[in-house]
Amino acid sequence: MGRRTGTLLCWHAERAGIEVLDRAIKALQNRRIDIDRVLYLVQATRTPDVPAKVGQAVVEPIDIALEDPTQHAAIYEQMRDVVLPRLRSVRGGLHINVSPGTPAMHSVWLMLHAGGALPEGTQLWSSQMSRETSRVRIDPVDFSITTYLAEIQRVARLQPQLAVYEAQARSPARRQALERLARYARVFGAPLLILGERGTGKTRLVETFIATLKGRKSVVTVPCGGLDSALAESLLFGHRKGAFTGAAGDRPGLLKEANGGILFLDEVQDLPKPVQRKLVRVFQDRQRRYRPVGSDREESVDVELVCASNLPLTELRERVDADLFDRLSHLSVTVPPLRECREDCKDDWNRVWQEFRERDDFPADAPWEPEIEGALQRSPLMGNLRDLQRLALLCMAWWSASDQRVNFCAALDDWLRFTSTQVSENSEFGEGTRAARIRWFRDRLAKWAKDRHGTWSAAAKALSCDEKTLRLDSVSAMDNVPDSEVPFKKDQ
């Protein structure tokens, strides 16, 4: 085996630090690993004399703001915020000598390694001096424990173009949700229900996070809101030739297509009720049995079932067939909105920027000026990740190639104009006069009823009113309606 080159990462040893570093480099050379770069972590409260080079290796000191080197949480925070971003530039092998430092420092290295936070192929080493020979030996650390964090980090490396949640979330709300998702996803054969507002990234979580944890390579996503009730059954379950007019041949259906993978029913509450009833059979046992349209025989598939909804659990219960709800709701997780995860906002923003960045003249890292930070911290982010996507596109639109910067005033002005409309639409009682607020309420009621019951006709029936009246209650339908035709008096 030929010689390899690499980067060495280690702490400054309190006693004989440079000598310890020099011995470690030489010990790695004996293992045919030539270190040409050293990332040397030094406590900011210490001022050691660090040379520019040790042997042939260039030494780059990194100051770490750490008062107590025995505090695990403080060490981890500095590793996450200061060191891990520097590792993105590492080319070739990364080698970490875990021996210099306190036991708490050793533990953090092991946790980061097990959590997949370090670059692919990172090797941990332990260096020790023999008392008998006074020689240093360096041995690889065999710590092969893999956590769900490592699996998610691996997906992020394999698909860097995707804006996925950081597995090691900073906010308690998101961290708890991801941990619960990881726990539930590993109950194989049990349906998983993911709840959350629009724009919280439920689909992306299923297609990356859940698929990885369940060990399934393919995900067949079914946008239930777009299914025609007459064709939904055939689309999901397939049909036999001649089962109905137009069935010129056999159709396998999406359940069969998902065999060996995941069937993801997005906005499951929008499925037609007859299809919901037929899905009960699929959900009720591990064999996933179903009957294609026009067939006299049941078939079985090997699929993991995942459902998602933007409704809270109490409303979902009313929209979904009772038997189906009982079967899909055993393991449910709510993804929190971004406004409850402010600590993750910067990471989310950077990942969205990376996904949308397609021109080399745009900055590699998302701009994080005081204007951007302030706007994201103050905004209710009613659109969640979609608000970040909109802001990224606006910043790119207002990018000036001549001076290589964003016109933040213009970009944020456009962004705030849209988000202020969102706030108005989501305020508790609307804005303006009493008549305007009543109109706002009727608009919200009409849209809520249609979303909940699926069609204007069903919504009107549920509210015991005329369908035309309900449609007119919608602001979009009333824009061009004369006041005399409005189905309520202005002074009501």
C-alpha cells in the first residue's frame, strides 16, 4: 500500500504541546501517512508559541473560546460552531488525534464521530508513549457505533443539493421532533403519521430522513389532494383489463410500484372516502393485502406506509375514516413551524441558499447581514421554509454582479411586502373596520370549510348554507361583486 497524505486535527496539549504534536506526526509517518496540514486547537485563554510548521506540516492555530475544558456542552458547542465549518475545506484524509486534552474532549470527538458530523472517511487515532521504550505509538480508534444522526449526515453528504434539516438541531422543539421521528421510523411495519404546517418540509423529511432510517431506497409519493375520486382507486390499487370502460390493459397501481420501498400519502385527509375505506385493509396487517379493481384475488406488497397532513390531529380525526385513522395514528409526530425553531434559522437559511444557488458568482455561503438576521428573527414565517426560499430567490434577483453584493433593502422590501400579507391573513380578527373584519372572517370560514370538507358543495352542506353564498364569502370570489349582491349587510 502506498503512502497517503492528510490533515491532522488535534488539541494543544497543556504540557509539551508541540513535542506531542511532532511525535504524533512522526508516528503517523511510520504508518505511511504524511501529514501536510495541522488544524491546531488552542484554548483562547492560553497563549502557546505555535510554530508555522512542524516538520513538513503547515500548522494553522484555531482559537477556541473555552474557559473550562471539562465541560462537555461547552466543548461540543465550540466544535459545532467553530471547528466543523472549517472542516468543509479539508481535502484528502482527515485524521484526529483524540489523546491530547481532557476526557471530556475525548468524549466529544467520539460523539461527533458516531453522529456522522465529521467528513466521510475521518480516522480517529490514540497516541500513547511507552514508559519502557519512551517511544510514541499511535493506534486507530475502533469506534464503529452508528447513530441515526450519522445516517442523516451521510444522506446530506450524498445529496448536498437538498435543503434538509440539520440532524443536530439547535432548537429543543425541532430536536425533540427529529428524535421522535427517528425512534418511530425504526418500528418497521407500523404506519407513521407526520403532522405539520405547510412548508415545514414534511415531504423532504420522508424522502431523505425517514427513507434512510427505514432502509428503503425508493419513495413513491402520492399527492392525495390532486387525485380524481373516480380514478384514485385505480391509481393506487391498479386494475385488471376490462375492469371498467377504458381499461384497455392491466395497470399495476402505485402500491405495487412502491413494493420494496415506501408509499407516502401526502395530505392523506384529501383521499376520497371510498379509497380511505379500501386502504384500511392495507393498513391493518403486515402483509399489506389489497385487491386491484376488477380482480377476484388479493395481492400483497412489501411497503412501509407513511402519511402526512397539515391538519392538527383533532381535525384530521374528523376528516379521515374512523377505522383508517385508528390504524395510521398510532405513531404520530408533529414537525414544529420555523417560528418555534428560531435557533435553527441560520442553518435553515444557509441550506436553502445552497439548494437554490446555481451561479458561481453568488456567494457560497448564504448572506447573513444584520438586515437578514433581523428580518428572519422578527418575521412570523407563516410560510415556513417557503419563506426562506422566497427570500433566497429575491436576494439572487437583487444581486449586483458589478460590486458582488445583494441590494438587501430592495430584496427585503419585496419579501416583507409578501410576508406582511401573510400576517394579515393569519391575524386573529383581520384588520380594518368592523365590516372589513367580518368579511375577512367569512373568507377564512369559507376557505376553512372547503379545505376541511374537500369541495364547495360538501362544505356548504356541512354549514347548512347555499353553495353560491359560501363561494361569495371567499374574498377572491367577491373582489368584483357589487355591494348590493354581497350576501350580508355591511352594518351587520
